[in-house]
Amino acid sequence: MKIYEELTARGLIAQVTDEQEIRELVNEGKATFYIGFDPTADSLHVGHFMALCLMKRLQMAGNRPIALLGGGTGMIGDPSGRTDMRQMMNEDTICHNCDCFKKQMSRFIEFGEGKAMMVNNAEWLRDLNYIEFIRDIGPYFSVNQMLRAECYKQRMEKGLSFLEFNYMLMQSYDFYELYKRYGCNMQFGGNDQWSNMLGGTDLIRRKLGRDAYAMTITLLLNSEGKKMGKTQSGAVWLDPDKTTPYEFYQYWRNVADADVLKCLRLLTFLPLEQIDEMDKWEGSQLNRAKEILARELTGLVHGEDEAKKAEAGAKAFFAGGGDSENMPTTELEEEDFQEDAIDLISLLVKAELSATRSEARRAIQQGGVSLEGEKITDFKYLVKKEDIGEKGLVLKKGKKNFKKICLK
């Protein structure tokens, strides 16, 4: 199976322009394509995961990826999928975030001469002369058509600033510049980027002639991909200092039954034939599929050693085997204790199993908290330092959240 057909079979492709030409370019390894990343944080999260895996697949097939960092557009903010205006970032913050992105992306794609490139659109956007830009690019965009675009329509009721209204022109200009500078002939993005990407393709063809070889393609499930990046407790980051390898493993281990095979197809590099066999699995077998998913993705992001440790930690708790040393751990210091004891509410907050003391209290009263397998419903319960000892205690909240409590 060639790469374009595999992308289709895995459910990655939603919409394309010029499908025959795109298929030929991708299958023959002649695509130089870009995917944009706005540096709104100092780490990528799992919502970016699908794009990173796609770049890796296409590079393995001989195509050349361009990771476009939005050092320029990031100073405006993309209105797509937003109900409010993004917080403005300064130049130093954006530069720091871009550096963090490159380090994480290097786990997926290979940068270097003739290989993947990382480009920052600040190179051409920050020094633009506004009057020249509007005269040169403005005539190719219809305000009426822009207002019909989904990325703007959903913001019109609450208010769309003129600052954000410029975003489509700037993203379109990115593709134009990448085409001229690096021969970039294809752009990928999520469904919510479709209008912006069509603007770029149209700009190149109208400005440089119909023979200009510019294509667009969107990824299926972009909105779900963004949801993947969020949990009730916040974002699931690729940075191990923000989301530990164990927490990352558990995130994928806990996906819904209905989503596990979809995630295996979209995000892992397992052969489709192997995944298709799992279509027959049901009941407890789906737990095995989730373990495979979690192990594969944790290995991709954090390396095989960390994936093994995370898997061992999970088995230690949930399956009664494995190495308990690999459980996620919270270390208590002397100042955490009063008269050599800490109350259970404080312990839950310290272990980051509850965001607030009131949340911790409710969890205890509702029977959702246990220590070493023993349910505790007294919110005044005190955990003594001597009970923790050298081996530590396992504190559990709900069915899937736990920490090993140790003394520092």
C-alpha cells in the first residue's frame, strides 16, 4: 500500500484539492509540505500528536516536511475554534516556545540538510510594510467570502477584532512565501483551517499563475485531536516535566473503548493488518489494545525505557505485578507534617490528586479515596509519618488515579 492510500485507510484525510496530483506527489516522495504550529505554550500537547505522526509518515515515504512556527502569526492569534481573543505574547516568550517545540519535534522528524526544515514566519511577517502588504495581497481576498468562512462566522456574535481578521491573509501569505523560498507545494492542516488554507492556494495560483503547483489537504478529526489534548485536570503535554511519562501512558491507557482502534490507526505505526485484527476484540481484550496504544505512543514521545517503566508502574497497581518503583510518586518533606502527621485532605492536594481542599473532602466523603487498598471516608483522617515509613503508601482517588507517597 502506498503512503497516500495508507493515510486514507488510517482515516487521516478529510478534504483535498486536486486529489490526483496530491496522490502522485505524495506517493512519489515529491511533496515539500508544511504544517503550522502557533507557539502559544512552551510545550506541544497531544492535540499536536496527529500532525507530528503525519509528518513522520510522509518523511519516511521520501517527502520533505517543513515545521512552520508562528513567531509572527503567534503575535496575533488564530481565531479558529475560539470564542474569545487569545492572550498576546511578547517576542521573548514566543522565541522560547519555538526552541522548546524544535526539541520535541526532533523525536518525530529528522532535521538537517535536504531533510526536514524548521522555519519561523517571523522572518517575513515582522518586517512587512503594512501599506505594501495590503496593496500587494489585499486585492486577492474578498471580504464577503472571508466572512462566510467558518473560522470567522463562529466569532461574529461575540465580536471579531480587526487584528484577528488579518489572520487569514497572514496564513495565506505564509504559504506564498514558503512556495517562493523553499518550493513548498503542499500544506496540511485541520478541518478548522480549511478556509485559511484555501486562501493560500488561491493566492499562489492567482498571483503566480494557474500553473503554480500549490495543493491543500486537511486532516480528519482535527477538532477531536484538539480535544485529545485536554483532560478534566488540564492539558496532556509532551514535555515530561509537565506531564510525566507515566501520566502520559495512563492517558492513552484510559481512552474510551470506542476510540482505541481509531487512535491506533491514526497515531501508531503498527501495520494496518495488525490493527484490523483487533477489530474482532471485545471485552477484556480491548484493555490489551489500550495497553498496546499507550505503550506505542509513550515510546514515540518519551523513548522505550520510559515506556517500559510506565507500563510496569501501571501493572504494579492495576494488575498486581510489576515494579512498584515505577509508580508516580509524591515526596513529603518535613514541613508537610504537623506533629509527625498530615491530614488526608492535605495529602490529596499535595499529591495533585485533587485540585482543591473542597474537592478532596468530597472525594473522601463519597468513598472515592483509599490508602493501601483500604477505603477511608473520614475527612479528618491523619496519615502518620511512621505509617509511610521507608516503603511508602499508595494513595488512590477514584478508579484510575493514584500516587505512591514517600518520605523525602
